[in-house]
Amino acid sequence: MGHCAESKAAVHNTCNDTRKLFEVYLYYIRQCTQKDFPSLPVLRSYFGSEVAPWGGYIDTEGMVQAHKRNVFVGDCKAQMEVGDYSITQCWLRHNSQLEVWVKGHAHLHVDCFEESQLTVHVEGSGARVFVNTYAGSKAMFTGHVERVVSSMYDCRTYKTK
């Protein structure tokens, strides 16, 4: 599917271990997002709800646990809270909607693609939020908005080098 031999070998070496397969997806998330690979139907059938314990949310609704790295794909309507001194990364794709409360001195980094929507409530005056929105996605901020750095791009995904 146009992926390099290295990523194919990494997928092969997961030996059908869902956690390892999800780790490979996260490692290559930039390339996967650029190429829209694997497709949403493939993610739904191979990952489903099995990757939620490691931060993979597909068509998930309701409050979720924040992990160091989180992926929201499909039709998510999720909420999460990050706080203390945590550093949290998120990727939103497709029609996902995420609402996040950022407290304390937490750092939140989010990349939004396709028609995704992000709402961030910055409650901690020591918190930092970094958001990249790509064409079609939207982000809104409340609270300590001076702690937010937001960048907008007119391309659909990461640019290739």
C-alpha cells in the first residue's frame, strides 16, 4: 500500500498482538495519516474497542481515560480530563468530537484532521495547550485561552517533505 519495508516488517513482527500493532500505528501515525492508511473500516475491524486500554478510541462515546498518546477516529463523541504535570498527545480524525479539561500544569498537544471538532477548557493557569487544525477541522477554547497556541493549516493532512 505504498508503505516502506520498515513499516511492513514492524507490522509483521507484531505477531497479531493488538497492543504491539497499535504501538506500530502510533509510531507511524504521521505517515498513516498522510496516506489515510489503514482506512477507517480496517481500523474498526482490526482495532475496534480492543485498543482503548492504550489510548485508541474508535467510535467511542463518553468519558475516556487520558493516556500519554490518544487517537480518536471514526465518530467519537468523547470527553477527557488531563491534569497535574501530565503531557498528553491526541490525534482526532474523521468526524470525531473531543472535549478536554486541562488542569494544573498539564500540557496538551492535539492534531485535528478531516471534520473533527475539539473543545478545550483550560482551567489551570499553568497549563499549556498546543493545537494544530487542518482543513475542515475546528477547535474552540475557553478559560485561560492565553495558555493556548493554535496553528491552522489549509491542507488536509501533514505535508510531505
